[in-house]
Amino acid sequence: MFKPIRVLIVDDSATVRQILTRELAKDPKIEIVGAAADPYVAREMIVQLEPDVLTLDVEMPRMDGITFLQKLMKHRPIPVIMVSSLTPKGGELAVQALSAGAIDVLCKPGAAYAVGDLVRHLTEAIKAAARVDIKRYVSRSHMAVQPLAPLASAALARTTNQIIAIGASTGGTQALEFVLRSMPPTCPGIVIVQHMPEHFTRAFADRLNDQCTIQVKEAEDGDSVIPGRAIIARGNYHLALNRSGAQYLVQVKAGPLVSRHRPSVNVLFRSVARHAGSNAVGVILTGMGSDGAEGMKVMKDAGAVNIAQDEASCIVFGMPKEAIAHGGVDRVLPLQDIPQAMLQMASARGV
């Protein structure tokens, strides 16, 4: 008989605590062991109840969620899923939370995010978080980055028409930070879908832009995909690659969920297959579910070469596992080897 995942809810809103307690308890694999109105109460409940996973509000009185998360990760690490308001400020705080060790961030119910959507995503995130080795996850946030040398002139000439397309979900913010901080300013243009809510992606891109030698930006419709630039899909909008003559551009578009996501990795990968073909390198990183698996196979069939992150270095070996099973992956590599392999594969395929 399975052991249910013990969850503690921490939120200053009595309404949110009540909704999450009622709705999450409907899943037989989840047991709500308690609900706390602030971090001080939560601290005592953690000691008494020993939960497996915590859901934590970002903005709370007495002690904010970021400060509490930092203390928690230092003294008693537990997998934490942050629940944030759907605002620019909430997005900035959520990105700080991911950097501090949160497994995932989700939005509180609002006009753009129904209660049912939140509960479905939160249920999946709790199940994924319960499987995470949190001590390894937190320690990996300090993984040393070795910036790669700029490409030589001959290699640069071969990569100017190359595209690197990356898909990621749970745990992907850390993985993307490692990959992009490793990139030299002469790297091929990079297009990225990271599953994140609206507003969160702008804060995430801005933070990476401050840390990387390449430019990192949230996608705007018509942005050029050029060497030394990484473009991250805007939350709640699909990202697609297009081409005008010899120039690659991105399209930011609304539309229905695809593979249960918007933005969807499958949407990006299919467009890369169509417009870049054999000039592309695909990368699929840690994440829940199967988004990107079908699109990566389409890329491979169009002549692209593809990389999947290996199980040992993934936080959640869902998306890479499905991509491998679909036959779209050429190489399976640990995270630390992916940046170098991306550049080598792009350079080798240049004309």
C-alpha cells in the first residue's frame, strides 16, 4: 500500500488555505497534515508534523516567504512549491524563491488562472517535489560555472545560421541558468520555452541577463534570433520560430494549450523543425510530463540533432525520458556536459 505525500499549506489567506486543503485532499495520494497562516506557526508545525512537501505563499505578514524559505533550506530542507500572486512583483519574488531552492512556482487563482488549473498543476508539482532529493537540489544551485571560450572565427562562421532550441519545466530554472551562464558571446541564437506563468518569465529573463555574458530577454514578437542572444518564451504565450530570408525571427502568439501548456515546448520544437531543419540543435532539460517529446522527434526527422539531460542530473526525469522514448534524442548527457555539447554539435553541423 502506498504512503500518501504529507503536505503542509502555508498561506496568510484563510480562503486560500481552505480551498487548497479541500481540493488537494481529493487526491488519495496526498494527505494535508496542516495549514499555517504565517511562517512562525509553520515552523512549529514542521517540527511536529514532519511534512514531505510544503506549499508556501510568497508574500506574507511577519516574515515573507523568501526569508522563510532561505532559513528553511539552511536548517531543515524540505521540497517547497511557492504560490504567488499573478503580478510583476509576484514574478520577481517567485524568481528569487527559485534561486533560494524552491522546486516550482505557481499562481494563485485569478482572472487568468482558475482554481481548477491551480489545483491540477499543484497536485502534479507536489507529486514531483516529493521525489526530489532536496539536499542535492539545494547544493546544486551552487554548481560552478565554467564559461566556455568564444568560438574561433571559422567555427563562428559555421554557426551564424544555427539555432539552439531548449525546452524545460520543473527544475529547469537552475538548469537553464547553468547552461546560459556557460555560453560565450559568439554562441548561436537560442530560443527557450521554460514552463512559467505570465510575469514570471520577464523577471527570470532579466535576472539571467544580469548574470550571463550573452543577452537574455523575454520574447517580443518579431525579435531577431542572432548569435549571442537567448530568447525566453513569455508566460501564457506560445513561442515559435519563423524565418524571413536568411534571418530567423520569433513569433509570440496566443492560442489554446498544447500538451497542456502555454507556452508549449512542442510548439517551439515543431516550428524549429519547419524553419531551421538540419541547422538546429534541440535540448530538453528536466521537467514533468511529456511536453517536447513529440516536437523533438519532428526536429530529428527534419535533420536536427538533439540532446536530453540524463536522469541522474535531472530534478524530474519526465520530459527527457519521454523524448528518449519517442526516438527523438541523439545524445543523453549530464547537465554539466550539455553546454559544450550544444556548441560542438552546432559548429559541426554548420555549412
